[in-house]
Amino acid sequence: MKRSFPFLLAMILLIHSAAYAAFFKWVDESGVTHFTDSRNKIPKKYRKQAKELTMLEDSSPAHPTQEAAPTPVQQPAAQQPPANQEPTYGGHNAPWWKDQFSKLKAQVKDLQASLAQKNAKLAELRRKRALYFRAQDRVAINEMQDSIAADESKLSDTLKQLDDLDQQATREGVPADWR
């Protein structure tokens, strides 16, 4: 009996210490709250502001003075508008978002149509060059190729702007029918 008491005491302490779980909580620069169970998983720039939350596994606080890790709750992305005002996302209302998307989509459509016309014109210029071998045809081909390259660059930039706007809209929770 004397031998089993220290063993029993050690087992109780081991089980009791295993019942505690430590969590770490930090808020990133976007205002998003993160939780992890390892300090090593916290990005270095947030380690100083991270708070350790010690909890029992049965979800009751380990100490009354320490806060328990709150259950992450999905917050609506949009602010609740007053009764007669339309909702805003990222500080902008529906007409602004729709206008931004429609402008960029119109630019993409115009650039694609322009490129199709210019590529057809370039093919025609190349046929003329093959038949007549005139220096002015070669100059026209070079100018058309430069114009096509400039339009392709504009198209690439516009598509990137459209993608960036779409990502921003996704972060802000903008409804799909506004895009």
C-alpha cells in the first residue's frame, strides 16, 4: 500500500496537468483574430501581442482571472444599414461596385475587340508584304506589331485590375450580382 500511494499520486498529477490546454490568440493587421495551440505557429511580428489562453479541456477557464478562448464567430462582412439606407461593403455601395466592375469589363471587351481587328489587319499587311516587298509595308507591319503589343499590355493590366477588384470584393463580402 505504501508503494502504490506515490504511484497513484503521480498518476493523478499527470492526468490533472494533461487536462490543461494552452491556446494563443492574436489579431493581424487586417483585424482578423487567429488562434493556435503552438507559439511557433504565430508569425514573428505578432508574437509580442499574442495572448496565452489557458483552459481546461472541459472548456471552463483554468483560472477565474484568465479569459477563455472565445468561439470564433462569423461576423457579417457588411455593416447593418439604417432602415432607409442601402448596405455598404468596404465603404462603398452597390452602384459604386457595379460601376467599377462594368468599367473594367467594358475595357476588357473593347481591348479584345481591338486586338482581334488589329491581328486581322496585321495578317493583311503581311500578305501585302509577301506580294510587293515594299519598305512602307514593313514599316506598317512594325507599327501594327507595336500597337498590338501595347494593347496586349493594357489588356493584361486591365485583367489584373479586374482580378484585384474581384479579390477585394470577395474580402468585403460583396454579393455576386454586384460584380
